[in-house]
Amino acid sequence: MTGVRPGGEGLLDLNAGALAPVADEVNVRQLPVTGILPEGLTGTLVRNGPNPYSGAFSGSGMLDWWPEAAMVHGIRLEQGNALEYANRWVRTRQWAGHFDAADAATRPETNPNVNVIRHAGRDLALAEGGPPVELLPGLDTGPVPAGLEAGITAHPKLDPETGELIWFRSSWAEPCLVYGVSDAGGRVTVEQVIDLPGPAMMHDCAITGRHSLLLDGNVAYDLSLFEKGLRIPIRWFEERTARLGVIPRSGGVVRWFAIEPGFIQHVANAYEDGEDRIVLDAIRYDSFLRLDAASSGFEPNPLGRLWRYDIDLRTGRVGERPLSEQDMEMPRINENRTGRRHRYVYGVLQPTDREMRGIVKVDVETGFVTAHEPPVDDQNSEPVFVPDPARSNAEDGGWLLFCAYRARTDTSDLVILDAQAVDGEAVATVHLPRRIPAGFHGAWLPET
Ligand SMILES: [Fe+2]
């Protein structure tokens, strides 16, 4: 969800520094590189985030940032060369007047500014609540995939073995929660309405080999927030019971497990540990978007921690504990392990609630933590793990790709770390011709 912290209203300069949008679309070929780009990295890193067509955000609060127009940025690498950088707005109906009003009615009605995945041979830009949109070669905007017109989460889970995409759709309108599965060919095979006591804010989900996990925390919709001028009506509800829902992968009865109050924003991974135990590692908050005493804005959020939930399917009890002391967000893993036991979680360090600076690797078996610490003025995106085919026997055999914003020069770089030496020198740095604004999420799309 966030590239920076969704704190109180009116406190951010969205048009300066790492957050500032760009004003046009470009293609630039042959990018300068420091270091040696691994030949095994052939594909495109795509980043997604909000970027108003005007080139400037209109407000100064986090909720003036989230809902803005989707812009995707692609950095194409091929056998040791940094071939091209390109950026494009995703051309959807809401913003049609900015690019071509004539075909507005044929454009998808959504704002897919959150994430990027590849499924069933399609590259998709994903929305918070709306349908995904296919990204065509050159980052051009394609159609909404058939069957997903009603929308899916921006964080579906791709099973690396079956090729299935597991997703949900949550909404403040009925039905408030729908669980779904698309097969490896993109056909929707499961679509099940799930009853909730009220609409919940769900941003991410998890899978194991046999189950899917739904995350029902203390953050939910409150439509009265519209009357206060807020653009997204969600807040912390003390009275809600936080719980984890476990549903068979192919749909069926949901079992709910009570947990301590909190909000899970992003999932690292989940897996089954034997017949009766499910492990979930995720970023958890003690509170999130809690209204201040006057109910006129939000209290500052605490920072997120990597948290482990141990679900005992036999007793119904859930154990929970932090896995590290780092303040961190944007957890990623080697996605060949999605739904299977993992050992390493990568993420972004948060020195303060206004910064994302540094890359962390947590060994969840030993608790050992290593970190890449960039210069104090930098900010950076989440790290995307790309497996190295030559090191496929090791879970961390691969690279971490992230975008660094250099405040001193107001430029961006693509930085490549060896995931087995996160605290070492960068393997390579691609110097980008344009700043890439801090956005939400991204993906590595290998050349096929
Ligand atoms: Fe997210």
C-alpha cells in the first residue's frame, strides 16, 4: 500500500524529494552502469505508483497521494546491458481527458497504481480495489483480463508450482469480501462470497500449499470519513476482533482464528509446518490510521515489524511474536518459495516514519539480520528478489533489485545487490535518466 507512511493529514510535501511526480513520458536507451550487470538478469524491472497527470499533487496529505493516476516505470536489462528506461501512465477511464477523450468509454474503469505481476502470460498492473489492467509491450495499456472485471486485490499470490493466482476482493459495499482463484491459464475457477460482520480493510493475503489466509484486522471502512474530507474512508476500530481466516485453497468453509489487535499490511509468506500448523510471516502494526482525539485526523502510525503468527489448527490457538527488532516494510521473498517454507525475508528499513532507507535481510531461522545502508539522504523502494539460475540450490542465490532516490542530485538509480551479501558493495548500479518517484510496488518480468 504505502511507499511512505500514511501519517497525519497536511504534513507532507508531496511535490519535493522522493515523492515528487514527473511530468511526462520518455524512452531513453543505453543507460550508464557502474559495476558489472549480471548476464543472468535479462528482463524488465517495472515499478508502479501514483503520479498525477498535472505533474504535481494537489494536496499535502497521504490520502492526496494514494489515489492519483497510475504510472509505470520500466528498466530493461539484457545480458549485461542496461538497454532502456521508459515510463507510461496507465490509460484508464478516470484520466481519459488527459490523453484521448475520444475513446474514454472503452477504457477500463480502475486506477491500477499499486503493484505489478505476471500471470497466465500477461503482465498486469494492479489496483487497490479495482480490476487489474494488462500492460502491453512498451508499457502500453491493454484490457482488463476476462473474469477479473469486478476487481482483485493488488497483492494476489502466485503459486510457483501450480501457476494458480489466488486473490480476494474486499469492498465497503456488499459483498464485502470475495475469495477467488484463477488457474494457470487465467480462467477463474473459484469465486466465493465470504460473510464478514462488516467491511474490512484487507490489503494482502497469503497462501500455503493447501490453504489461503485472509487477514481481518482492526482497520475497516468508515464512510463518515468522506464527510471530513478524506478521500479513502478507512480507520482503526478498537472494538473489532482481529483474526486470521483459513480457507481451503479451492474454497469452502473459513475458519477464523482470533489474534491480538493489530493491522497486517503486507505479507512476507506463509507455509504449512506439518498437518496442523500454519506459519505466517507479515508486517504488523500495533495500530494504524487511528483517529485522533478530535476525530479530525489520524494519529501518527507506529512503524511496522516483521511478525510471526503460528496457527495451531488443532487447538485453534495462534502464537505470535516479532521476528526482528527492525522497523521495516515491503517484505519480499524468493517467490519460488511462495506458500512453502522460507528462510529469508527481505524488506525496506524505516529509520523514521517518513523514510524508507536501507535494505534488510532477515534470516527467520536464526534471527540473523544483515543490511544495506545507503547514504543518509537517500530513499529506496522495496527490494525485488530475482533468482540466479546458477545458484538455484540456495534460497538466497540471486539478486535484490531496488530503486534508490539520491536526494543530493535529485536522481534515481537502479541498484543490484547480491542477496547473499546484502551488506556488501552493490554488484551494479544503473544510472537512470529520470527520477522514479517513490511509489508502491514492482516486479521483475523476465524476458520470455
Ligand atoms: Fe501493498
